[in-house]
Amino acid sequence: MSIDPSTIPTIHIISDSMGITAKTVARAAAGEFGITDPNIEELTDVHWVEEIHEYLHKQRRIHTRVYGDDRILVFYTLVEGKLKRDFEQYLTKHPEIIAVDLLGAPVKAIERLSGEEPGYGAGMTHITDEHYYERIAALEFTIDHDDGRITQDLTDADIVIIGVSRTSKTPTSIYLGQQGYRVANIPLVQGIEPPKELYKVDKTRLYGLITSEKVLVGIRQTRLKKLQGKNSHYASPEYVRKELAAAKALMRELGCAVINTENRAIEETAQEILRLYEKSHPRLMPPRE
């Protein structure tokens, strides 16, 4: 069954840290509905509950104006005790905010079985250790090499991802970058030659992402609504069909692994890439968290 991406609500992330956990869960949850690139808005590094009040008030106004409904969906990861208590008190007065506490139940379960009390604060999963700076460097490399922005050093990447627009290249790359892999992603655009450096990349480091014509047209049509109809050919079935055919032909030429992202969460796509990558590079894996 195909699901219209526009029926999946925007997921609002609120965190007193980086919000990585919440974003990962949000994408995984949307993936259960066949949506690999959900619309996510975020408010991170929060210190005061007033910041949350202001953000949610603004978002509810937007939702009301656009959809005629002020209900919004929030995934939150708040660790600081008073901030969390104040926010949850605020929620009791606003039933139109559907809020999910992503840390509450797991923390309480560990507390119950261990007999220990939590108290290490927000962002503890990113504490500085011997691998911290290596992960940060990998993530910076990944961000710098997003969407084909830098191509001259593609051979320095652990993983290179290619694919047409809206096949989840960026979120998959960021997910892998957060785990310590240096990732570059290159968009494949019909009529535009890919960078020559792409042909120098070891095919065991090269991964092509594809999806079905039907899914891609649906995602792009939703995207066009936000762009107010610009580049209308971008979502036409004929254009998408030709673009996918050209991309598949290039992937065959390069000899890279091809992964279909249809009905797959970002995490599933990333894990499939890692499964293939680690077969060829078992001793070159970067340190994990």
C-alpha cells in the first residue's frame, strides 16, 4: 500500500542536547509508513522552557494557518530535571501537542533494574573520549562533502553514495557520519556529467541508492508543493523514469552496489551499506560509539 507522504505530520524535535537520538527515532518511525525522508523541524540545545513555549506557539500558528488544525507532533529528549518538569507541566495544559518522551521509559527501566539514579546530564552519549575527535572529524568531512560540494578528494572517503535527488542520500550520509565514517554523496542529474573523480573511487566504497518511479514522483510532488511549483519537470513521471534509467546505467558502469531505499528507514539503508562495506574493509572500520 502506497502512503501519501503529505499525510505524515511534521515531526518537531526538542532537545537540550544535539537531538540526534530524537531525529534517528523520528526517521525510523516515519520509515514504518514508507516515508524515508520525513519533514523534521528542530529546536536543540535548549536551556529555558520559555524557548520551548515560544517555538511551539509559533509552530501551532503555522499549522493552524496551513492545515486549519493546531495539533502538532513533538519528539523530545530532555535530560535536565527542572527543564523537563516545566515542559511536561506545560504539556498538561496543551492537549493539542502530541508529545513523545524518548528517554523517559528507557532511563526509568535502567534505573529500576540497576538501582542507580541517572544524573550525568544532557549530551553524555557524546562525551569526549579517545574516539570523540575522530567521530567529529568524520562528521565534518561528511557535511563538507554533502550533495557533491567537494569532489576533488572523493578517494579519501570511506563511503561514497550516489543517486538521483530525493533518494535519501543526505540523511543516510549524516547517519553514517555520526558513527565515524567519512562519507561523500554525489547527486546524479540527467544531462549533467558526474565528477571525473567518481570513476577513481574503489567500487567497494561506492554505493548507489535508488527507489521506484512511483515513490520518487510522490516524494518530489510533495517537495514541489513547498517550492510553489518551481521546476515542475522535476516531478514528472517521464523525467523521473529517464533519470532513474540513466542513474542505474551509471551504477552498472561503475560496478557499485545498488540499494533500493523504497520502504526502508534511513537506519536500514545505512546498515545495509555497512554490511557490504565491512565485508571488504573488516580492518578499516572507524571506531564506534
